[in-house]
Amino acid sequence: MRSAPSSRGEGLDECVLGKAFGENWTLDARYPAELPGLAFFQRWTQLVFVTIVLTKPRQQQLVPAQGLDSAFQAATAWPSAVRVDSFACLADYELACQQEAERRLREGGLSALCKSAAEQSERYRRAAESLVG
């Protein structure tokens, strides 16, 4: 049984993380420049990289704020208007998610943060589906 992920990366499956990053990198490289969303995918790949590095024990190259910045940059690069809940653009939704995540982490710990992330990722998935039709 795999242990639950901690804030320092213990229990994360390195093979799964490596494969996820590789898939993102490949998608980024193959994404046609003439289609909307190239900047989003490039910034999203950067976010995945930052996230993987941050999960490494004793890494000192990055700080968590860089992950938040990468997520905001990716949301800002979203190629079309999108409505997520009461938000008219993905960047505003991302900022609200970050504030909610900080609140949930402080109040409920890592398990509350994971639950919040699952809820937020569903909304992101629906936004992505609206982009591709």
C-alpha cells in the first residue's frame, strides 16, 4: 500500500510523477502553435515541473510561492473567456483557489487541502472541456 503524500514528498510515487511530467512535456512539444492554448500548455508544463521539484525532500532550488506563481501564470494564459462558478476568467478563479487552499491548510491540515484540490480540479477539468468543445 502506498503511503499518503506529505508536504515534503514522502510517499509519492516517483514513477508516476516522472511519467506525468514526461506526458505533459510531450503534449507541450506537440501542441500545434496555430491552436489556442499553446502559452497555457507551456506554463502548465512549468507548473508540473515546479510541483515535482517541490515534492523532493531537501530540495533548495525552489520555494512553494513559485508554484503559486506558475499556477497563476498558466491561468492567465488561458486562451479564451471562461466562466467558472461566479468567476469570469480563469486567473480570478486561480487566485480564489489559492486563497481557499491556504485557509483550508491552516484550518484543516493536509487532508483538508487535498479535498479542496480535488474539488477545484473538477472545475478546472470542466473549463478545459469547454475549450476543446
